[in-house]
Amino acid sequence: MKFSKLDLLTLLISLFLFSSCKDSSTLGLDIDPANAIKGTLLDTVTVSSRTETDIPTNTYSTGAGMTRYPLGVMSDDVFGTTTASLAMSVNLPAATPYSFGKSAVIDSVILVLPYHRTAVAGVTAPYNEFYGDSTAVYTVNVNQLNLNLSTQTGFLSNKTYSAGDLLGTFSGAIKPNTRVSVIDVLTGAKDTVVSALPQLRIKLDANLIKSKIVDVDSVLKNTDTRFNNIFKGLKITATATKKGGIMFFNFGAATTGVSGASNLEIYYRKQGTTALLRDTAVARFPILTTTNPVAATVTHDYANTDVAKQLSTPGEYQTTYLQAMGGLRNKITFPYLKNLVSRIGSKIVINKAELVVDISNGADSIPFKIAPRLALYRYDIAEQRQQIPDNNPYNASSNPTGDVRTASSGFAAAFGGYYNYTKKSYTFVITNYIQDLVDGKTVDYGTYLAPTSYTEFNVFPFPTSAGRAVIGSFNNTANRKIRLNIYYVKAGQ
């Protein structure tokens, strides 16, 4: 009887333990029950991905430019060669018409290009989109445009701009995160040295600028329109040693001093209060997208790379490729998702759906690091790019056509797409989108992945960042793959 009592006690304890276990339909660790994901996990849904070239996009529209503009060249063993150049109009100083006075003597001419920097919440230093090797030696050439950029229409990223006279050259390492000391010229007072935002300063030929701007009849430069006819603008190109990189500039800041605006600055001496006294002055000709065009040209050469093979011979490969600046995107499909209900035998309610995108090799390919963020978007029936419902929150005033199921607060973080350096992958939460596809409310006319800027989400391939990524396909034998995780319950349960 002694052993029988022990067996009975053991049985009672066992029943108590089993009764205290979590519901078998709850997935996850010991977390708040309110946040637990309930349902069956389905992680075998086929996801097909193929590398495609992205399309050119406008880099300027009337009165508005891109957030930042690219310049540079990258020589990447995996992605080939990418080059970015700039074409820009130059406008008159704020005091129009501007006069240099009599007998102006030109001291120097500097093209000032501030690097673009973005404030990021929780980060002390502003974020810089520079991509590549900042220690390489860059040679930047500034030429006179052959056409009046302000009269042009259509500024697609594959459009090229012819140029003539070489006006100036910079050669050296760039420092996109280092402030510079510059002389602030004060009229009628002693000039002073100030600390300015990080910027590229290119010295131009003073004699050429004098003949093209200073010596021109004042009537021909008393309005921006007339000035653009005689000084058609600038073209900037760059080469680099080593593997190079892409730098980004800000053409949206309208300031008059040395605080960070893009300007063509002419330093000169003019007649002072007496015939013998001459004062130093500076004329700042702004380069500003709110006034006149700034355009970018981007080219990609994939010769002798695996990318070229995939583009010429589409098919199922172990890895696929993503590249910003209108380079490469992935078209992803869920070919058997429409059969999911019949496979399960019941309509389902999806509690959560995650698209997980593994990097093929989690080690950064220095100096070309893994893109910090990806965009995910879809095509509609007219092949127009649309937001995924989970990234398109309804707002009565700002987005009345948005999805009412998507919370407007914190939706960007919840949607995901940021690179996880621990897991070596990206994750998107696309619950509403997958539910709509399963229910037949939405047709998958094409779902696409592409790199986007870390600080802003774009469904269009604006060349405002330069990241790239090599991702594992669904059939990757190393099990670094793209996959869809669906947590669901049968309807009515």
C-alpha cells in the first residue's frame, strides 16, 4: 500500500502540472498573455523571388527635389560599377539684381556642397547616408553645363547632361562627418573664422567665373531667368581610388551664411569708403531645389557578375540581389497561397503573418555594408506602386484611403523592414496583406522588395541611398532563405 499511495500522489502532481501548462495553441516564450500569438504556425508556404532591374525615377519636379542627391562611383565585386553625377542650376543672390560694384577684384571662387545629415531620434550624431570607402581618394570635377537646366522637363535618373569648360577640381579624401573651419566675410568689419557643417568645398577657376558671371552686363543677370540663360549651370562628376563610394548632398536648405547651404561663393574686393580702401565681400549664388532644378544621373554596369547572369537568364537561384539607386529589386510571389483555405479545409483568421528575409551571408562586405532597411510594396492592376495595407494606416485628414485595420501610431516600426544585425535578417509584419490575399480580396499583381533609406521609406527607387543586399531564396540549401510565417486559427474557433 505504501507504493500505491506514492503512485497516486505522483499521478495527482502530474495532473496538476499538465493543467497549468499554456494552451498548446499559444506560440512564444513567457510573455504577457495579451501579447501572445495564438494559433497554428504555418511556415512552409512557398515564396518565390527573382532579381529584376528597377526603373528610372524622377529626381526633380517643379519646385521640389529629392531629400538628398548622390555623387560618386563604386566598384563592387558583386554588383559591378555604379556611378552618380549631378547637374544643377545656379541662382542669383537674394539681393537681386546683384552688383559687384566698380573695379571688383576676384580673390577666389568656391563651390560649397554640404553633406546631407538627418537627425534620428535617440541618436546623438546626425545620420549620414554616405556609403562606401571614405578613405579613398576622390577626384571631383566641376564643368559648365551646355544647356540651360531650368528650361528642361523630365529629370529621370538615367538622363545624361552634356558639359563643356572645366571650372575646377577637388582631389582628396572626403569627411562627411567632420565640421570645417571657414572664413565668414563680414562687410565693413573684420572677417572671422567659424565652424561650419561638414561640406565639400571645391575651388573654381576665378578667371573663368569672372568672365562668365562678374563681367557680364548687369541687364543679362537681373533675374534668375536671364542669368540661367548666360550661366547655364554646373555638372559634377567623380572618380575614386580603391572601391570608392557614394556621398550625398543637401540642396534644400535656404540660408544666407556659412551654416550649411549649397552655394557658388565668389569672394572679391570692392571699392570701400575711400578710393584707396577696399573691403572684402562675398556673393553667394544659391543652388536650391525650391527655386530651380538639381538632377541626378545614375548608371549601373553589371558586366561579368552573377547579377548579369540572373538578369539575362531568369530562374530560381540560391541567392538574389537588391541594390538601391534604381538598381535591383526582387519580385516575390506566393504561388500557392490562393490554395491555402482548401488545403487547411476551412476559412482561417490570420493572427500574424511575417515575411522574413535572411541575408545570404551575414558578414558585411567591407566597405559595402548590408543595407540597413528594405522597402516592401505591391503593384495594383495598373502596375502602379502601392503601399502594403500594413504600412498604409487610415487617417481621416492625411490618408483617407488608408487601411482602417492599421494603427496610425507606431505603424512604421510595427511594419518592420529594418536589418536585424543579430538575426542577420529583415522582418516585415504583413498580416492584413496576407489575409486579403488568402480571402481573395486582393490580387497579387506583384510584390516587391528593394533597399530604401534608413531614415525614410520610399516605394519609388529615388537615388537617396546606396545600400545593397544579397538574400537567400526559398530553396537556399544553406537554409538562409526568404520565408513566410503565418500564425492562424480556423474561423469560428
